[in-house]
Amino acid sequence: MNGNIHSMISCIILAGGEGKRVDYSDKGLINFHNKPLVAHVIASIESQVDDIVISANRNIDQYKRFSPTVISDLSGRHGPLAGIAAALPACQHDLVLIVPCDMPSLPDDLVSKLLTSLGDNEIAIVDIENHFQLVFLMRRSLLACVQQHMSSEKYKLMQWVKSCSYVAINFDDSTDCFINMNSKTDLI
């Protein structure tokens, strides 16, 4: 997608949720400003990564319009951690950006800020007003760690993040970039 520093970074877009707050619609495919939410997410990150994998559990063919690599986690309802575990092996690079399908306005400097702060840590995660967001850069080598966590029936993503070596990156100056489209009224 481009030849800069970010050309060695994969991205997993998590689109496998049940959509409880949007009448069980497939959130990534809901239109927002005349485009599916997932298209907005891709537009905001495609210049920052060069490999996009979508984790989705339904409407696979529709998601393939946005990326040739769409992976289902086949695990039932184990949340984002299951999506990450299923999609990581399909990623081309050692560094992987994780983003949800319902944040259409991610910042242009997201990857560069996370990458600059990662250092020797395994994860660099976005922090807004002392709350971790479902947006982080991780090392693909954590796959075994994710699988082990899930085999212990631990499915909470933030619990897993805190079990790794991580650094939290403050994005309080750009909170609008991390607004989730969580309900039908958010999409108006």
C-alpha cells in the first residue's frame, strides 16, 4: 500500500461481534455517511499498514470486497481475543495493529505513535482518559500466549493485555478519533 516505515505492519480489523446494540446487525457493514463502517476504518488506516486481515463471523463474502483475507474465529462467542487468535496466523508481518470495525475516524498518526512507544514491550495500547481502547499494536509472536490464555477459559481481552508487557499511549488530545459507533443513534 505504501513504501514507508509502516509497510512492515499488518492490521486485524475486528468485525466478528454479535451487534447486540444495533439490533444484531453486522456492525462493520452498517452504512455511515454512505459507506459501510469497515470502509471508513480501512480508509483511516490503509496508509499506515500494508496488510489488512478482517476477522468476521458472518457475511464473509461481503467483507472480501474490502480485503481478500477474511478469517472466521469459529469459536462461538469468545469475543475479540478469539478473533485475534484466529486472524494472527494470516498476518504477513511481525507487528500487527488491532482495531475494531466501528471506529471510523482513527488518527493518521496512530501507527507511528504506537510504534515509537512500543520499544521492547509486546503491546502498545491506546489509552483515553485512563481507559484502554480496543486499539493496539502487538507482536505476532504473542499468538501462543493468546491461545494459552483462551485455553484457560480466559476470554477478556484487557485481562490478557495486562498479562503481557505493555505500554499505554495517551491519546487524550484526539479522543474524537476513537469514538465507537455503538448504537443506531451514533450512526445518524
